[in-house]
Amino acid sequence: MRTLAVVGGGVIGLSVAWRAAESGWDVTIFDPDVGSGASWVAGGMLAPLSEGWPGEDEALAFGAASLARWPEFGRRLQEATGLSVFVAEQILTVALDAADAEDLRTIAAFVGAHGHEVRLLDRAGVRGIEPNLARTVRAGLLAPTESAVDNRLVVEALRRCCALSEVTIRPETVAALTDLDHDRIVLAAGAASARLWPELPVRPVKGEILRLHHRPGAPPPPRHVIRARVHGHPLYLVPRGNGIVVGATQYEAGFDTAVTVAGVRDLIADAEAILPALGEYELAEASAGSRPGTPDNLPLIGSLDERVVAATGHGRNGILGIPLTAEAVVALLDGELLTEVKVADPQRFSTGGMR
Ligand SMILES: Cc1cc2nc3c(=O)[nH]c(=O)nc-3n(C[C@H](O)[C@H](O)[C@H](O)COP(=O)(O)OP(=O)(O)OC[C@H]3O[C@@H](n4cnc5c(N)ncnc54)[C@H](O)[C@@H]3O)c2cc1C
């Protein structure tokens, strides 16, 4: 049987390991603490359309291709484990001023021109579907095909899928890929991937995020994921069964996962500008993680040499990218290249590469 080592057991490594084991590989995941990285910290939005912007056609195409695979992927997770991972069905981006409203029209025109359905809403339209948002909200953009998952449930479901598919987990840090004697290796060490393959342009991008619990008497969480830009900061509220996840800050801070007072203060202040009743919720958790960032905000999926395949660099969209990445990496291990991941070829950064 062909042997495969997967280095890193975040959502990317776990999903690749599961799908590879299903297609006949003898898989071992190496990770000192499976599921403890960015995958545990994330918000869980699947938002390639709401994040669309003119000129970012490749990111839109990659994200939309993965979003399209999520319903079937979620169904398979549920079938295998009984866990239902979806927490919201649509994403509503709201505008607080005229410049924000103009941005929503720009996004709608851009993603609409690529054939995706989004709807512009006026003030009354927003209030009609989310009555508890601030009165200052003046317009909205609804993306009916976008959604959100509970990323921690996804980690748990993928762990169970790996166990069911007889993936071996070794709780070890890999010091060098040359220490592994497997037929093939998938490098999925998230923000730390460049420590094992220094030419890979992956860097940690710090993000802080809050988890709030609903308290008796407080207004219920929004039904949609709510996104906005407040005081120049991107902000999102992702509903959970028992509350709301509020994210996220973004800094270049190296490998630093300390939660700062300023980060928490800004997130709460910005979130209250969108959902005034938020102060009635319980602040249950503040955490920080390292997104695996790349220079062009596209992931790195492709062969690094005849043995090693990279599956990393998903930045702020790694939860979104799970289904397409897993499918593409398993195809690559069999020598096939999915059209949708050509833009993610790591060789684009090497001399004489794609770019
Ligand atoms: C605050 C925040 C909010 C986010 N929100 C969203 C969102 O709403 N939607 C979305 O799509 N994405 C979101 N993301 C991004 C998403 O979390 C990441 O892109 C994704 O989790 C990356 O997964 P990964 O498996 O590559 O990395 P990780 O989850 O970081 O996993 C990497 C794993 O590799 C292991 N590892 C590292 N080095 C080694 C080694 N040498 N040997 C063995 N193991 C090693 C680590 O222990 C870790 O478990 C968010 C991220 C943050 C920080």
C-alpha cells in the first residue's frame, strides 16, 4: 500500500488525510497538537462572494469553486459522523455610510458579472431580515449561496472521519521532511509551513476573535452572518447555536498568539456599532491565531518536488478552502491537476515560474 505522511493536522491536513485514506493511501498525520492551530480559532465564514473585489478574479474563482463543494462535503461529514456543521445559511454585508454603500454596489457588480447571485438591499430590506441591527445601517448586500460552519465542529468531524478511515495520528513535531520515509508527503503545517520548506512564501498573519454566549433576556443572535466595515476595520458576526463569534483583527505580528487588550476593545466597540445589544451577551472566550498568509492571498497547492505536495497558505479563507483543497491534493497525488487549483501552483513564486 502507498504510504503518505501529512505534516500538520489542522483542517487542511485532516481533510487531505481523510480523503487520501478513502482513496487507498496508508496515511499518517504528524502533529504535536491536532486541531490546535488557526482551524480552532477561526470564525467559519464561507464568504468568497461578499469578499469579492474588482481585480481579484482568481481569488473569487478559487473561493467560489470551494463554496460550491461545501454542501456535498458537509453532507458527507454528517453521514460519516452524525455532526451537522452548518450554522448559518446566508451572509449579509451591511453599510454604515455612503462610501460603504458604494462599495456594496461595486461588489454586487463584480460578482454579478462573474455569474454569482447577490442582492442589494435598502435600509428597510435590511431591517426586514435583521431587525436588531443598529439604526445607522443604511444598506446591505445579501449573498444567498454563502454560509458559515462551526469550525470547531468541522475539526471534530474530520478527526472522527480520519479515525473511521484508519488514519494514524502521531503526536510529533516534524523537524525536517527528510526525516520521513513515506512514499509521498503533504506539507500542511499552516503558518509554520516555511519552517519545513523555506522557499514557500507563507507568513503568520495574526487574528484575534471573540466568542460570546447568549444570556437570558438578551436579544437573539442574528440569523445571518453579518459583515461590515467599522472605523476602517473589517468586522463579522457569525451566529452559533448559543451565541455569536465576533472577528477578527488582522496584524503582521510574527508568531504571536497573545490576545491584546486593544484587540478585544476594538472588536467589542466595532461590533456594538452594528449590533447594539451585544453588550448583554457573556464574553466567553477571546483567542488569537496565525493565518497562513501568502503575498497574493491565494493558497499554495501543488507539487514542490517528486515526493512533496504543498497544501498551505490559505490565509483568511482556509475553512472555505477545505473541500477544494482536499479534492485537489488527492488528485495531485494521483498525477492529476484540477483546473480550479492551477492559480494556486506554488511555482508561481519561483524564478521563471508562472508570475
Ligand atoms: C481569527 C481568525 C479567523 C478566521 N476566520 C476564518 C473564516 O471565517 N473563514 C475561513 O475560511 N477561514 C478563516 N480563518 C482562516 C483559517 O482558520 C485558516 O486558513 C485555516 O485554519 C488554515 O488551516 P491549516 O490546516 O492550514 O492550518 P492550522 O489550523 O494552523 O494547522 C496547522 C497545524 O500544523 C501543525 N504543525 C505546525 N508545524 C508542524 C511541524 N513542524 N510538525 C508537525 N505539525 C506541525 C500545527 O500544530 C497545526 O495543528 C481565520 C483565521 C483566524 C486566525
